[in-house]
Amino acid sequence: MQHPPLIFLIGFMGCGKTSWGQLLAQKLLLPFIDMDVQIEQHTGQTVSEIFAQSGEEAFRVLEQTALQNTLLSAPAVVATGGGTPCFFDNMDWMNTHGITVFLDTPPDVLASRLKHQKQFRPLLAHVPDHLLGDHITSVLAHRLPFYQKATVSVLQEHDTTHYLNHLLQKIEPLMTASGR
């Protein structure tokens, strides 16, 4: 089976892009790239430090460069940042250079996952716990039009081993059909 140049996992923070991406890459025998890790290795700063010291705009420029550099590692499974598809022409670029997979996760599931990770999430760090669900719903509403441009969307309501098989069922026909 030929692999597409890249498989991009997109979705809101906390949807499992890194976790599912590692498992998916292992199943497909492909390298795994976590864009946040790439940015941190390149800059020597955490994502939170970049946001705090340089701001979101500077981070988004670094993110776009890291995204375009994934071509150097193709084929691979790539976990993007939650906002990656929403800036510049990143979503169109990803659709041109690979298969995009939206890990569609309901806001209540995201909130339960993220409530204990806020200190590592610069866009959530200052959101009070009691407002987290509403904040996620609001940001998700803005990002959804970008996420919905994905090649494939897979609903994830619960963590389950069956989810990986469902992802593979959705992706493998596209890999074969694309001839990439």
C-alpha cells in the first residue's frame, strides 16, 4: 500500500491528536511528528513560554514554518496544534499535501480532559474552571468551519480502543485511492 505524503490530525486541544497520532503512526508503520514538539526543539522554549514572551502571532508564524517543514519528513502522521488549521492558508495547504483527519470531540469531553491541563495550555491558562466548557464551546464555534474542511471527520465521544480501528477504516481507503 502506498502512503500519502502526510496524514494531518486536526482538532481542538485535548482531542487526542498526539495520543491517537502515535498509535496511528505505529499501525501504519509511519513516523510520527508532533508539531508542538518540533517548535519547542527548534526554539528551545515551551509553547507556553513562546506565548508568554513573544505572543500568539509569533507562535503562529513558527507554527506555519513547522507545518511546511513536515514535507521534509513525508510520509508521516502529523499532530498539528489545535489552532493550526485556522491561520494563514494552513488548512488548504494541509489538504493539498496530504489527508486531513478531524478528531471531532464534543466540548464536554474536551472540558473534562483539559481541566487538569490548563497550566500547559496557554489559551486556557487564565480561564476559570467554571467557565471552561463555555470557553471551549465558543472557541470551537470559531474553529469548526476550518476543521470541517478536513478530508475525513471522525466523531470521538469516549476513549476507546475501537476508535483507532475506526480511524484506520476511514483513512486507509483514502490512502489507497489517492495513489500517493
